[in-house]
Amino acid sequence: MIAGIDIGGTKTQIIAELNGNTVGEAVVKTAEWRGRIDHDADVRTLVSLLIATAGMTPATIVVGAHGCDSDEDRLALQARLSSHLRGTVLVLNDSELLLPAAGKVSGISVISGTGSIAVSRDALRGMIASGGWGWYLGDEGSASGLVREAARTVRFALDQGEALDPLGRNLLEALAVPSPIELGRALGAIGSAAGIGRFAPLVFDAAEMGSRLAQKVIGDAGKSLAVLTEQLVRRGAPRGDVVTGGGVIARQPRLLAAFQSALADRLPDLTLTLLHGHPIMGAIVLARKLRVGDLPETLPLPHIDGTLKSPGDWRVA
């Protein structure tokens, strides 16, 4: 049996597969098991969820984990999981599931969901990432980033003496505040990417209503995603395929078009693909490969039976 786990910022999805057939599937809120205080307790809960979903312990597990934005982070989670699970365990950043889910072997993955991040691998299998700094400092082009930048753009327009437009009115109504002066306080009181990001649709609604400010926010978000991609190319990411996905960009054609346009301007030799399926299928694709000892050369090494294996090990050749 194999299993794939996609740990997102908002939800966690688990699929167990036996002989090519799905035998178990579950979706839970990530906050229900991941407290980020006691990491060992979090892992024990996740393992329990996995076994309850699969009905047994899978022999091969691939995990894509939001928040594992460096090889140190993902290896720490991989080691904790492998201490509870026999067999093969591979942990990646959740965005790295996009490429195999789209049928690509290598390239750059760009997530635009609750948060945003671009991730790739260098020639030595090392993770290189750009973005992923959280809604307070970054996450441009994500749900939370769009709402934050919408509020900043409305504030700037008002300081310029402009009247409140549909974007500003949408924000005031959604946040239930009487004055633009209260926008910062209202967002700060929510205080989480998931909470702030749920208001992202109002930015696109305002754009459809003709808001020049909303259209600028979306255009700038697309440029920000292109910048994340360009930064990885400069740091050694392979040129060629870029796969994007996530709850925002998959549902908002305006953002996808803005990203496509900005990427064509900056890196015309790259090919952008929107993932139409579920990212967790990338974990399943990789688990199938690992099950037969086929590990793509671009990916890091898994733990097997609790031990991190070396490139010479025949089981990961």
C-alpha cells in the first residue's frame, strides 16, 4: 500500500492506494492536528490519522508539507514520521507536489493559495525557495497578500484625495468596519493568513465592477509571482516548466492571466501550466515511483525503515 499526504495551510488531505485503487481518503483542517508547539505530538496525531484512513500502515508515504520551506524543515518532519512508520517516507514542501501532479519531472512550482511560495531544486537536489514569508511580511500573490495589498492600495488612494471605490466599499462591508481608518485594525485583529485570505474573492469582485484599484492589485500580484519565479532561475532552478496551483490562482482567471503576462515579459522561454487536478496526486505519483525504487534525480532522498538512505542504496537508485 502507498499513501500521499498534502498538508496545506488550511486543510490536510490523505489518500491511501492499494494496487492502483483508492482504499481510503480523508480531508481535515490542518489546525485540528498541527499545533506547531509540540512537533512530536503533531506527528503522532498525523500518523494516527494516516493509519485510520488507510486501515493499515502504508509501505510508502510521500508528504507535501506547508511550512517546510527548507531542507532542514522537511528533513526534520521526515525523520519524525519515519520514527513512527516503517517503510519509505519522503517529505517535500507542499508546492513540490505540483510538478509530478502535472506530469512534469523537474521545473519550478508556484503556489498561490492561502499563502504563496515558489520552490525548485538545484543540481545537488537542494531546495531553493522564494517567498513563503507569511501574510505579515510577504505572501504576495496569495489570498492573504491580495487582501493586505487591497487595503494598502485603498489607503494610498484615499491619501491621494481619491473617493472610495468598489474595492474600498467591498473591504469595509466584508470586514464590518464603518471607516477606512479601521481597515488596519480589523486585519490585525484577524491575525492569520487563512482568516484574512478568505476575503480575497472581494478583490476580484471589485475588479469585475470596474475598480481600477482592484485591477492594479491583481496585476501587481501576478508580477509578484513572476518575480518569485525569476529569483529561483537566477539561483540555479532549471529553466523550462513552471507549474502553478492553489486555491486562488486555480479559481481566478484574472490572476492567472496577470501571472502569465508578467512571466512572458520576464522569462519568455518558460512554459506556465495551471494544475487543474489536486496537488495530492503528485504525492501519489511519487509514491508509486518510490514503491518500485524509482526516485527522480531532482528530489531529495527518503528515509527507509527509519534510516536516511544514500544515493548508492539500491532501493532509491
